Amino acid sequence: MKKNRRIIIGIVASVFLVGLVVGWKYALDLMYYKEAMSKVKIRTIDVSAIEDGTYEGRYDARVISATASVIIEDGKIRDIKLLDHKNDKGVSAEAIISEILKEQSLDVDVVSGATNSSKTILKAVENALTSGGDDR
């Protein structure tokens, strides 16, 4: 009986400790995310000055991240593929890609209700366009 009790107490303590560690990591990630998102600035990029090619960029704020592949042809953004978008409720932010393509600029309005996911996608595209990419 005492042996079973010790085993149960050991399991409960282990589960508690794992929960504590996971909760602490999440709290740290959330603090990092809030600070990172408050500092995100999207730069103006002269797309016409970028050589033709496929460029990949990523932005990771821990809670939200995005990886984008951008195709430049004849000084224009021909296509953007979102390779990865880790988000909470920001899936609607993916509509920003069509706005970037339409405006040929990163100077577009963020999607209401998905502001941070929008900024994350914009930053991933910016990082792609400033990365040097892989020329075709």
C-alpha cells in the first residue's frame, strides 16, 4: 500500500514539475513575443531594384512566426508563398499577401483582428526581399 502511494505521489510531483516548466517557458515566450511585436518596423523596399529570383525570409516572435518565399520577376513581386505561419487566431492575416501583390509594396494595411500575424508575415516578406535570396 505504501509503495503504491509513493508511486502515485512521485507521478503527481513529476506531472506538477513538468507543468511548471512548460508554464514558465510559455510565460518567457509570451514576454519575448510582446516585446518583439512592439518593436517590429516594416521598411520600404524598392522592389524594382531587386534582381529576378526566388527569395526566402522568416520572422519568428516565438508565439507567432512566418516563413515566406517571394518570386521577383522584371522588378515586380510575381508571387508570395507562405511556407509556414504559426499563429494563434491570426490565420485571417494571410489575406495580406494578396494586398502586397496588388500594391507591389509592403506598405499595406494590416488585417484587423490579426495585427501581429499581419506584421509577422510582412516582416518575413521584408526579410526575404533583403536576404539576397537564390538567383535563378
